[in-house]
Amino acid sequence: MSTTLNRAFATVEGSTARFTTLDGRSEDLAAQDGSDIRRAIIQRAIVEARRTGSTVELVTSGDRGSHRIHVAPDGTSSPVDDGASTLRRTRNDPDLASNLDADTPSAVVDELPTTETPHPVEPAPTAKRASFIPASTGPSERANGWRALLARWGLVVKPSPTQVEHDERIRLASRHWAGCRTIAVVNGKGGVGKTLTTAMLSAVFGRFGGGNVLAWDNNDTRGTLGWRTETGLYDTTIRDLLPATSNLLSPDAGVSDITRFVHHQSADRYDVLRSNPELLAADQRLTSTEFEQLMRVAARYYRLVVFDSGNDESADRWLSMVDHSTQLVVPTLTAPESAESAALLLEALGARDERSHDLARNAVVVVTQAEPARPAELRDIVLGFEGRVRDIVVIPFDPVLKRGPLRFDDLRTPTREAWIRAAAATAAGL
């Protein structure tokens, strides 16, 4: 069960932008012929609105803050008035930049036309010759089950809508990005599924994306990720990695040097950076500077980092984790206390600063059914988060998740599919 808002995202860096469509596909935009990058973002949002036939909420972010704009299929656009401020509205002309005040942030479009005339669309470029080599955007469709049996007999059966959705989720979960991406699994209450969520998301991303995924136990107080995952060749923790960061960041360091400090999961193809559950919190606290150094190492050796967080939301390492995160995942059980803790955390982050507000608004809530059947509680929790976060994914009850090693292959088929859905929803925000 999930809910998805009709929203596109644009992250601006100078004269370029990273645009994420409604269905989670990302592409790069660049300003053309010295024009403002904002023009390219608006033009792309108009195309997305026309493709879907509905108004798109465009969320832009950059070095000057974040803004939200409604873009309609007819080309008209207007800022979203959330009551925080009264935004000025400016009529569009061929040069958008000349209509904006000098103090208008260059990284976002926060002043847009409100006329009834359509927003002008850039003329299409001259058509290029079609290549004889077809484009390949992902793995080819592979039949399974009875469809695979029929295929061996020469009978091709089109995949069902369910199979098509499954294949699309796998495509999202297997995506690679330019640069390291980070996911913070957060809830201020203990025992709500942070560790199992970290392990299962890491397993899906590692299996289908080809590895290079790190599950980081970012916990001052007896983090248990190491207890529920495989032990590697060396009995090492984050305390052993800290003094080695300079060597690992040196030009002479090899890609396999990180192996001494992490624990590889053989079947699920991700690595675990353990905390030491035998030490008191006072013996393994990290300063912001130490976290930064560890993050540099993680970004050098891994394409994706999934943080298993502790419960102390005031700790330096917890706040540093949030500040370095690309995406928040908030786990909760089907219990009022854990759901309330998740909601309070999202509200606190929403009031912290603009970036934390965007992270909270773009979060994915993962609701794990701790008992075989509690439909009323499940319904109330899902309804309580709808409209407050970007997506909600329900994980069905599975006794394997309650205790013991966390391995993807041990899960029931519906549970595996639910975690693939959760990973795809998370990847859509990266």
C-alpha cells in the first residue's frame, strides 16, 4: 500500500539542474545559449504536466533555498502559497531573467506568470537522424514462472500489470547515480524496526544494483546491526576505522583496503560498518569532525550509504547524519507509540530548517506489521501519514523479521516484494 504525490523535483547547481520526474526518473538539464537555468526547469515541468495531463507541483532546491511551484499543462504556473510568505508574481516575457528582481534567488523559480495565457515553450530543436543502434535503458524483460515455461515452447505471453510494476521497481532499485547517495533510517523510539529496515533496504540495493552499498550503524548506544548480520574476516568496528581514515583517503589507497573495516554480506552483497555494542555510549561518541572524516571515506568507497540511526536525536553524529542525508526513511510498527514517535520526529525536522523540512516532506514511511493481523491499526497509521510524506509502504508480517539473522532470501515472497517496493520508493527520492 502506498501513496505518491504529483510532484517533480529539481536540484540546481549553478547553470545546471537535476530534474526528477513524477515516476522517479532523473535527468540533467543545462541552461541554453546563456539563458537562465530556471527557464529550462520550467519548460521541463511543462512537458511533464502535459505528459500526465495534470498540474505538477515542482519542488526546487539549491544554494539559495527551496521553493514550490504549480505548473499546469497549458503552461501557466504560480507559486504555492503555504501561508509562510506572500510571494510576488511576475508576468512572463521572452526573457524570464529580465523580469526578476535583483534579489531573486538564481537557483529557483519563485516568481512565475499568473496570466491566463500559456507559458511560451521553447521551439523544438532540429530533428536529428535516428540512430540505427537502439537505446538500452535497463535490463531486458525476463519471463519467469509459467511465462518462462511457455517461452521455452515458443509461446510468448505479455507480462501482467503486476509483473510490469515489479520490473519497474527493480529498475529503480538497481539505479546508479553520479556520486554517493545517503539514506537515513530514523525514528527516535527504539524497537520500531530501524535495524531491519536498514538491512533489508541495503540487501535490495546491493542485490539488484551490483553491490557497493554500505549499511552504517550510526549509533552511540549499543547498535545491534552487527548482531543481525554476518561477521566478516576481521572483528572490526567504527572505532577501528577512525584512525585509518587518512590512509584510506590517500592517493595510494586501494579499493579493497576498506575490507578490513567492514563486514561483507555474502548473499545480499552489501557491507556493514559496525558500532561496538559492548561499549558504553560515552566510549564511542563521534564528534561532527570525526563523522565528516568517516563520511569522506564512505563516499570514496561506496555509491550508496544507508544509516541505521540511534535514538538520541541531539547527538552530534545523529545531526550530522541528517545533514548529510539525501533521503529519509522513517520506520514504524503497527503500534500507536512507534507511529506517534515517527510523526513527532517528522514535525521536529520540519521546523528545524529548510533542508530538514524538505527531507521530512520527501520522506518514505515504512510500516512493518509486527503481528499477523491488525487491520484497524494499520489503516489508521497509513491514513495518519498520508499527505505528510512522499510515500508510505506497508511490510506484511513475517516471523523472520522478528529475530535472528536478517537475510533477504529467508523472507516470504510477499515480504520480499514489499521490501523491493520500499527500496524503489526510496530510490525515487535520490
